[in-house]
Amino acid sequence: MIPTYGGDINDVKKGRTLLKSVRETNPSHAPAWIASARLEELTGKLQAARNLIMKGTEHCLRSEDVWLEAVRLMPADQAKAVVAQAVRHLPSSVRLWIKASDVETEIKYKRRVFRKALESIPNSVRLWKAAVDIETPEDARVMLSRAVECCPTSVELWLALARLENYENARRVLNKARESIPSDRHIWITAAKLEEAHGNISMVEKIIDRGECRYLQVTVSISQWFISVISLATPMTQCYSCDVTLQGQQVVYILAALTSLKTNMVDIKREEWMQDAEDCEKAASPATCKAIIKSVIAVNIDDEDRIRTWMDDADACASHGAIECARAIYEHSLSMFPEKKSIWIDAAHFEKDHGTRESLEELLQRAVKHCPKAEVLWLMGAKSKWLAGDVPAARRILSLAFQANGNSEEIWLAAVKLESENSEFLRARKLLQKARANAPTARVFMKSVKLEWCLEDINTAKQLLDDGLKHFEDYSKLWMMKGQIEESLGNIREARESYSQSVKKCPQAIPLWILWSRLEESQKQLTKARSILEKARLRNPQNPLLWLESVRLEIRAANKVIAQNQMAKALQECPSSGFLWAEAIFLEAKPQRRTKSLDALKKCEHDPHVMLAVAKLFWSDRKTDKARSWFTRTVKLDPDLGDAWGHFYKFELLHGTEEQQAEIVMRCVKAEPRHGEAWCAVSKDVKNWRDKTEAILKSVASSLEIPT
């Protein structure tokens, strides 16, 4: 044998001397013999190691470890004799019998070893399991029948036997298992899964329904006894404790379970049962999963904490991929709090993300019956029908919503959008006219103006603007639309006058100041544009958008030094603004951008604009994998940021596959982003007023420049 030790030979000699001293001082000390043998084995003297360990077996006849070491060191032909000698001295050693089986090469001899072992140690679960593993299914079933008699408290053996039996025999096995181990939940869960697998869903539900029995006074888990579903349909019997009628043997099983649990004083561990529910879902047993959730969801939860805890549980299950568990939690929550609007909304969003259109619509129909004043639920139902192409159904839903919520601004505008999206412009105009008469809000006037503007009826739009501003002179969006319409018509003086009046009425409306500044910039009035922005900053201190516009004004005017000075002042006044840090990264020279990006991430670690800037930085450096990773993180952090989706899509157009491009489009359509500078520039352009999310995404991507 080649030595495996490469150390100093003097250390080996010293070790031998010390171990020899230990052996001579205490010959019955098993670790000394084992260490001595391993030292010789390590130095390549295998025969010396064998001789030492065999001497050790003479001095330590009752040491299991010494015999196991001896078997390991011996060649295969001698190992059998050694292990046979070992089990004669230690017939109750499970490890030695397992080793005796391992040294055999033929199955029939292994079986013989295990039979002898089980004669000596009939209550060893490990031996029974090892013996069953090498048997055929039929022989294994016979052996397990004997095993559960010898080891009646082993859950694994009972469950293994149940899996090998047919349906009726499995029921009987689980009955016996429940009697032998009344406090183990896995037996009850397996029984429920067995019934579910054979289509007896109602049996599970019936037993669960009996969970309202109130005479269980000890702190036990209701779910410990609810899954006793293995009874047969026999004559009806009365359960006097809860005044319900149960079927024959079901009473016996429930009462037996209760008695067993009372005797054993079993405490519930809610987290374990929730995990069991998730495991049942993975094992394709959704009915058992729901039954467990229904039974344990309220255990050990204070009444005032129920909604919050249950919603957290539902989110956790959804994040683990346990969709049925989460759905069961929502169902139970809604059964307990049917008038709670927030739960219905959360459940609807869950079905939208994880369910089908039919399940979402069924949920929303129930929701509006319980919460008819919840406008968002009506709108979600109408939108679902509209997206499915069923416009008449969407109209009916909105009609019912009007009846439940008279003069609701949201429902009026949803009805207008439905008609305008389906080219029913006359109906949309009539709806807006009624809305202005019955619910004259600023948003209604704004939507009225926008519709006329998009339909190129500018005179009507301007008339509506004047009417709207008479009623809502402090509504900034009406002023913005007025200025933009005048500017689009080339009426610069009227546009300037409109912006001048608007900032007096709405001094905190930042977009108005920016639009006025850009108007003056377009007329080559840079000094006046700067003056407007300075005045805006005085009125609205510490506003990053105004500082950003000032910096960009200087960049467009080719005053990079002034722009850098402005950026320095801006970061002093707004040190945690992601907008400014994102711009500051690309304002630096290329060698300094990485350092600036690190500073930005320290100041704004979770800001989507900074993360987008970092992704663009990697893109400009041709580090495509890192750029893709940062784009992914950005859209995950803030899926509503349209600019991130636009840059991500353009990146994939240049560096990704068709599958990756299609995935970005699909994810963007699902996210329905609404914000972002580049995104809003396209989506709010009246030329694109009927474009869907996919078309807007492609337009935004085409308008963006490749970062350099």
C-alpha cells in the first residue's frame, strides 16, 4: 500500500509510542486500538493495522466501533468471518448487522443476514427499513405487516405499508396506525390524501366541517383530528356535542381522535401545519391542502391580528409557489370578513396574477355583492371583460356600478374610456357631457378636453378648457393642456401668457414651470428660461426635478462647465435624489463614471433611476451580462417605470435573442407601466392616444439613444 502521510517520520514514531503506552495502560480502551490501526494504515502498513485491530477485538469484545473498524480494514473474504464473529459477541448491534449485510454481494445472502438480525432485534426500525428496501413489492408488503407489529410506533413503517396496500387495506392500515400513534399528524394527512386520491373529496370536507365542535378544551390542533376520513358511509348517528349529524364510523373516528389528543395533550405548531399544506399541494392533493389551511389558519392568532397575519401568510405561500394554499387562505379570510374591501382587492390581484380570467371574474362577481361601494372592484370586472373582447358585458358591469355608486367619477371615466377605445366617440362624448352635468370634477373636464383634442376638435377643446378653468382654476393639468394646445397651434404669445397665469394659480406645479422654461428655450430666450427656473426653485426649494431641468438646459446650450456647477449645487441641496445622481453619472467623463456610480449607489441604493443609470453604464462598456442583470433588477424594483422597460427592450433588440425580446414585451404588457420621462413623452402624445402598451414600448425604444 502506498503511504498517504507526507509529514515528519519523527511525528509518526512519537504517535506510535504514545498510542502503545495508552494500549498497555488501558487495554480495554477501544479508541486507542482504532487510532493505532489508522496510524499504521496512514503510513502504508496495512497488515500491521489489521494485526493491531484484531488484537483490539480480543481486548474489547463488547466494543462496536472496534469490530466495525476491523471489518473495514479486512479484505472482502476475511471481512465476512470477522463480522460473523462480531455479531456473535454483540447480537443486539444494529450497525454490525447492517455491516454484515453490506459485505455480502448477493441479494439472497443479504436477505438471510437481515432475517437473522431481525430475530435478534425485532424492534429495530432501521433494520426493518433496510430489509424492506431489498425485497420485491409483494414480499416488502408482507415484511412491513410484520414490521408494524414489532415497531408499532414507527410512522415511516406504517406509511410505507399503506402505500403498498390497495385502497381498502390502506384504510385499515391507517386506522391501526392512528390507534398506535394517536398524536402524529402525518398519519391523518396521509389518510386525507388517500381519500382525495380516490375521489372522496366530500369525505374530507365533511370531517373538516365538523371542526366546529367546541368541547375540545385542551390546547390541541383541530387539524390533528379533522383528517380522519377513512370511515365508510354507514347509518347516521348524532354528535350531541355540536348538534350535527355524522355518518356512522365518522363519529367513532372523531371521538377517538379527540380522546387521543386530550390524553396526549398535543400542542399545535402552526408553522409545521402550514408547511404540511404546501407539501400536500406539491403532492397533488389540493383538497387536503385546503382542509389543513382551513383548520389551522386561525390557531394561535389574536383576533385583532387575523387579517394582517393571514395576508402575510397568503403572500408567503404565493412566493413559495403554493398557489392553492394562498387561494385557500384568501377564501377563508373572505368567509370571515366578507365586507372587507382590502381583502377582496388583494384576492382579485392574486387571481389576476396566478389564476384564470374565469376565476378572476367569478371572484369579482362575489366581491361586488358584498362591497357594492368599492369602485375598484367594479372597474376590475369591467376591464377583465373588455380585455376578453366582451364589450357588452363590460357595459353591463359599468351600468350596475352606476346604480351602486351614483355619480362616481371613476366609473364615469371608465365608461368613457371603454367607449373611446372601441371607437364609439359619440357615446363617449355624451357620457362626458352627462358627467360634466352630474359629476363636474376637474378630471372629468380634463378628460373631456383630451378627447376633443385627440379627435382634433380644437375649438371645442379650448371652449371646454375655458369652462373648466372657471370652475377649477387651481387644477394644473388644465393649464398645461391649454399651454400645450396654444403652443401646438403656433400661438407663442398665448401660450406664454397661459403659462404665466398658471404658475400664479399653481406655483407648486413643477411641470408648468418646466413647460414655460422650455417654451422660452425654443424661442432662443435662454436667459429668460434660466430666470424662470430660478424663480421656480425659489418658490419650490429642494426640488430635484427643477434642478435637473436647469442642468439639462445648460447641457443643451453646450455649457458643460456650468452644467457641472449646477449639478454640484443640486446634489448639495438634494443629496438623496435618484434623478440627479442618475444624470450626474453620465455628466462625468468616461473614466470617472464608475466612481460616480458607486457614490450614487451609496446615496440611493434602491432608487430605480440610479439602477437604470448603472445598467446603461454597463451597456456603454459592452458588459452585456451585467447590463442585463441590472436592467432586470430595475424593472423588478419598479415595474411602473416605463423608461426602464424602454431601455431594456432596446438593449435586447441589439444584444438579445428573439425569445428574450418577446419576454420583455410580455412582461412590460403585464406590468402596464405609466411613468417615466421618455415613456410619458410617447404615451401622452395625442398622436399616440390609442396605442397599447406594446406599441408604446416599441416607440419609446426607437426614440432612445444608445448610451456612450
